[in-house]
Amino acid sequence: MAGGTEAPRVVEDCRGVLQVLSDGTTVRSAAAPYTVEDRDDGRVEWRDAVYHAAHGLGVRMYRPARREGKGKARLRLPVLAYFHGGGFCIGSRAWSSVHACCLRFAHELPAVLLSFDYRLAPEHRLPAAHQDAAAALAWLRDRLAPGPADGSGSDEDVRAWLADSGADPGRLFVSGDSAGANIAHHMAARFGAAGLDPVKTAGYVLVMPAFTSEAPTQSELGSRGSAFLSRDVAERYNRLALPAGANKDYPLMNPLGPDSPGLGPVGGRVLVVVGGDDMLKDNQVRYVDGMKAAGNDVELAVFAGKEHGFFSRGPWSETSGEVVRVVGRFMGRDAADSTGADGQD
């Protein structure tokens, strides 16, 4: 080029939607790396809101279109707070895959679901995502719990929408997929069952949580290079998301690592969904074992032959339908424990 100046080149590329250039510039595409079938057929109502104006972070709220009862007689529904995946680097509540997962959960569980965005790396490296998730749950608590609104029209509108949805402040479940499931664990460690009082967190649903370790596991070593989440892709996410100087034993990525505080009682029940061919499987199973050893009520559901991301990439598949049913039974157990109902869908 004129004057000998070299044009910036791409040094990191995440699924074609995030590129980091040699001059440090980050280039993002509004498009998702893949799309799924649109089945937004009106059975679920949804709307967007802002939960963190300073960071420009939004939430998409879902509820079944058909709801039983009116006013105080409205049938109460569990509330599912949901965090998307994407290696802490990519993803959005607006992606068709995330939207489809939320539509299916909201309709088939049924539940009032809130899908939260959070700041992404490398512009905002960890722990930014977890800080945003904590702020999201505090925002939700303040709009589910009885008490004075902040006086803003948007706040009162969200409160009214949740109340009209039949959202039950006594049955909050925190969930996520991949990176979002990692977030859900750390919200369990931070808030437990009572940390969002007077809202009660009844449980946590971790779908293929993104847990890493500096020492490679057998499931990593045996993973295919062509897998949706390969070792190469995972390393790229780690380079972009981890704080400077941190490795894969960073406490937010390895809850069993040498510098982690360890796993303790979280107060609520935990469901972990694992793909049998996920390269992260061994770390996920180690997490389940560690949580059980710490005295937690943990369920493990393994889907044989499935690799990382199978739920979000095929949300309308029969296998993903079984994931929804497993989650429904897990959440229904809470209703049965508290009301004596059978807890079935």
C-alpha cells in the first residue's frame, strides 16, 4: 500500500460473525452463523425491554398466549431466566436459534421466560458477562417482587406485563446454554435459593455448561476436529474471553480449578444436560460429581451421541423436545414438592 502501511488483517475469526483485526479492531456482523426454522406462530407472546440502559443491554420476555384465569385468579407459571451461549464472545437474544429455544420452552413447559443479553468479549472480557447476569437477576427480582416501582413508565409496564403473565415470584429457575449455563452456575453460587429474596429461586438448569480445565480431558482429546465445538474453536473463545494472563483454570471457567473457591451448597436444585459426544462432557460430569459431593440435589441427563450445541442448533428436533420434557419434569418436581401435585406436563 502507499507509504508502506499494511492493511489490518484478520487474526481471530469466530464463526464468521466476529473478527478481530491485527490493529485490535473488532468487527461484528449482525447476522447469526446459522439460522433455524421460524415457528413463531402466535402461541407465545413476546416483547423486548431494556434491563441495563448504561450498557445497552436488552431482555426478551415470553409468555404463553393462552393463560388460564384472570386477575388474582390467573394460573401462576414458573419463571425461567435464560442466558444464551456463544463462548462469551458471540450470541444474542435475537438470534433465530435462541429465539426458537425460548419459544419452545415458554410454550411447552409452560413458563414465563426472560432471555437476557450480556456484554461480550473481547470488548468486554470476563467477568463482565457474569456481572451483567447478576444485574439482570436483580432487575428481575425488583419487577417480580411486590413493592414500589421506580416511577418510570417502562418499569411499571414490565411489572404489569409480568403480573398479567401469571409469573410466580416463588418459582424462579435460572438457566442457560453453554456459556449461558456457565453463567447459571455462578448465579447459583452467588444467589443460591434465597439471595434474591423475596423472590425464591427454585432451581438451576444448565444445558451443556461451558466448563474448561488447563489439563485436557479424555473427551477433549477424543473430540473430532469437525465437531461444532472443536478444540480449535474452544481455544479461540478462550483467547478472546479470558482476562489477560488467565488460563483455562480461571475460576469462572473451571469451578473445580486450583484457584476456585470450591463448590458449596447452593440451596436450590440443579439439572445438568450433557451431550454424550460433547468435548466438554468430562468437565461437566466432574462438575456434577463435585456438586453432589458438596451436598447439592443434582440431576444429570445425558443425551447419547449428541455433541455440543445440539439443542440450540436443532431446537425443533425430537431430541430437543425430550430436553424440554426433562426440564419440565425437573421444574414440575418443585411444584409437586410444594403443592402435592403430580408435577407432570
